[in-house]
Amino acid sequence: MEKQMKRAIVIGASSGIGLEVTRLLLKGGWTVGVAARRENLLKQLKQESGDRVTMAKIDVLNAGCVDELHRLIKAIGGMDLFFYASGVGRQNRDLAEDIEVLTVRTNALGFTRMIGEAYRYFAANGGGHIAAITSIAGTKGLGPAPSYSATKALQATYLEALEQLATQKGLNIRFTDIRPGFVDTDLLNGQFHYPMLMKPDAVAKDIVKAVNSQKHVCIIDWRYRLLTALWRCIPRYLWRHFRL
């Protein structure tokens, strides 16, 4: 995050990683527009941080979210960094339809809508930085969470495609694909025991460091870099028998 870049939008700022990244940005002197569905939690953040935080209630499932995004950008005087931390995910071993469909609507349609709009804004306004939380779950198809792993693969591929498109068009848009392992947030919801669980504040520090250094892909942390490297080496005929 270069010194001249001081206006950020954080989608999904009400809790977890999005909240911790917002706090670090504020400590770094940024003016931040924060957005989420849970407006009451955003109000708490506003009370903590004062005038450098402008809040908006944005639900990425609503078609009007794009207009709300532009209103928030205008309210803080522009946008240099777009940080996307919104998403849902649950294990769904019984393949319940409502869980699968909601996950796809949120993580695929909502993600595409908002990331695409950030791209169009930066393309029209001289450039900027798009950083988004995807997941190591996009590395392989995970049987316990089919739609979650599939949509996370979509997110990573979409960012890669936009990076190529921006480069070919000569646009000054940078991208950081952030792929955490298991993080102790509301997303996991205490459903199961997760190994190698990480704390949101520690993950947020790694994220800010990755964005500062303009990394293209950042897998957090070293244990998950090793794990995903091993996953990629497992052929499909063995992976289908792999128990998770």
C-alpha cells in the first residue's frame, strides 16, 4: 500500500478478517469505507474509529449493491484499494440444496458482481488495487464442502483472468489473491474441529504485508502452503478416496 494510496473500501468489515484488516488500515492512516450486511456491528467500528470511517449497509446478494458501492466510494472521495472479505461457507456432507445454492449465489454471483464493479471503477479512474480473500479450499474439490470449494476455485480463477485482462489492456490495476487456511471466525461457526486454526488478527497482519508488497497470490500461512502443494500432487484417482 503506497503512501499516496489512502482511500480503501472494505466489503465484509463487520467481523473476522475484514474487521481486523480495517483496523490495521486505520492505524496506517487510511480513510476507510466499510460495508457489510450487519449494520449494528459496523456502528461499533464507527464508534471506535471516528471520522475516518464511513459505513454502508451492503448485501452482495442484492442487485442494488453496485449503486451502494459507488455511493460509498463517493462518500470517502474515491477509492485506491478495494478489499473484499465477504463470503459464506459451510460443510455440507448431506448436500442440502439451500446451502449449496446460497453459497453459489454469495461466493460466485456476489463476488463477481462486486469485484467486476471494482475493476470497472479502476479502469475508468486511473487504476488501483483489488485484494480479495479466496481460500485454500479452491485448490481441490473438497467432498465435505462441494459448493464452497468450487466457488473458491472460481474466485481465484476470476482474479487471475482479470489480472491478465488488465495487463493486456495496459491498465494500472494490481491484484492480490489471498488464500487463508482455517481461521477462527464466524464463518466456521464451531461446527467441527478444524486443525491448524489461525487467529484473525495474525492473518490480517499477513494480508496487509502481502498487499503492501503487491503479491499476486498469498497463501496464509507456511503450513497451508505446504499442505496445498501436497494436495496438488495427489492424482484424481487417489483424491476421490482421500478422507477429509
